[in-house]
Amino acid sequence: MPERIATEGIIRHVAEIIIGELKLEDVTPDTFNPDMDLVDELGIDSMDLATIALVLQDEYKIVIDEDDYPKLKTVRFICEYIEEKLAAKC
């Protein structure tokens, strides 16, 4: 159960970062669909993704390889990626 809580917390935090960085209006972390394709459905470009990746690196003290950017298609995928990076640090 605590793992699920941690995952939900990361999903919410990543959604907050994306909403803030992209200045999305009428969207909250509660209404943000974690399975929405960020490129195809939200329309973010490579520069937006790079900015989000930099913020995530600072927030979670991880390194996100540029080659991994294409994997970061949804908030849920980003969450899983962050969890893998954090687990590898332990």
C-alpha cells in the first residue's frame, strides 16, 4: 500500500510541474489524466519536454538521459521512470 501512495504522490507532483511549466489553465493535478500522451494530446514539443526534464532532475535529484526523453510520453511513464531512477540510487 505505501508504494501505491508514493506512486500517486509522484504522479500528482509531476502533473503539478507540467501544469506550472506549461502554464496550463483550467487544469489541476486532480483533473490531469496521467495516461494522456503529452506530445500527441497535449501538444508539448521537445523544448517543453527538455524544460520539464530539467525541473524533474532538480526536484528528484536524478539524471534523465536525453536519449530517454521519447520514453516520457505520459505522466504515468514519467512516474515509473522516476521510481526506477530513485530505486537505482538506493
